[in-house]
Amino acid sequence: VTHSIPACIGSLTINSKQLDNESPVSIFAVNKCYITVQDGTFFDGSGFAALVREGYKVRSDVNITLEFRTTAVHGVILGVSSAKVDAIGLEIVNGKVLFHVNNGAGRITTTYEPKGTNSLCDGKWHKLQANKSKHRISLIIDGNLVQTDNPYIQSTSADTNNPIYVGGYPADVKQNCLTSKSSFHGCLRNLVLTRGQQAELFDFSRAFDLRGVFPHSCPGAEH
């Protein structure tokens, strides 16, 4: 076994002596336990998860689906960016969801703005789908579709070969399709990226870098 157990452990005794887990000598990637827990991965607003160390190729078509829950009105959801301009990015800015794509000719943005009091930052689960099909991009939030015309119809491929950063990104990593530097605070689950017929469900516990992210454990209510 090479990975940690996604569980809560308490009242541990060794030779009849109860260990003090309130003040450990050292601690790594251990969060508090919650009275009520939901499926999902908790992002504490300080870091990110880095997936696909060898690089993810967005190219011409990609479909991203996930569910998110947050009370924060700003936060990075996902970014894949080359060192040039080619990139994609998903973020929450002022309570709106933005999907940015740059196929090399210029950044195009589709924005979903909730109507009236239907806030996306209400601490409830919301379904997100972001689709890039050559030069066309669209967002579907809770079944509501928005899309944007792209004047750069000849430019169809986002030529990336870079990690997928979720919930934020390191300060020394360039992200051409993200405007926010705020790390996501809340929970994410069911992240799937699909290219053609190939769908890939990402397990955050298998990320090659995790900072302020706690897989498999989402508090039932904000703490």
C-alpha cells in the first residue's frame, strides 16, 4: 500500500496510553474530521492540486465536467496552460463562472452569470460543463447553456502539454487563461475530462502535488 487511507481515525492508544492527536510532532495532508461528510475533495483556499505531471494535451476538442460547492465569490477552478499563449481556464470571478480558451490567436471567454438571487456561491452543489470544440466554446451550469462567438475561426487547437492545475496554481507557473490568483475554497467532485470517446475521471488522491487539498473528505457544512 503506497497511499494514505481516506478516513477519520480517533482515540488511538498504544500500550494503554492514548496518543495526543491535538499537538502532533509533525503533520502532512491531514485535516480535521467532520461530523457530517459528503463525497468530494475539500480545498481550503490556500493551495491547489496538480494532475498529469507528464502534460495534458488539450488540442482541438475537450469536454470538462465537474461539480462544485463554495461560498466564496472568487476562485480558480481549473487551468491548463502552455508557456506560449495556448491555454484553457475555468474560474469564478465575482460570483460568475468564466471559461477562457486561447487556441493561439487570442483569448475567448464565455461567462455564466446567475440570474437574480440564484447564486452559485451558496454552498450548494452545482454542475458545470465546459466544452471546447475546435474554435467553439460553451458553458453549461445547472443545465443553463451560454456560448460565445469566436472571431478566430481558423485557430482551432490549444497546443498544451502541461499539468492540469485544479483549485489554484503555484506562483511560478504561468496561466494564460486565468485572471484570478485566488485559490478555490470549497469542494469539488466528479472531475472528468473527455477527448473524443476517451473520458478520464481524475482522482485527487493521485495528484503529484497537493497543497491545502484533502481528497475524499468534504465537510457537510462549511466550518
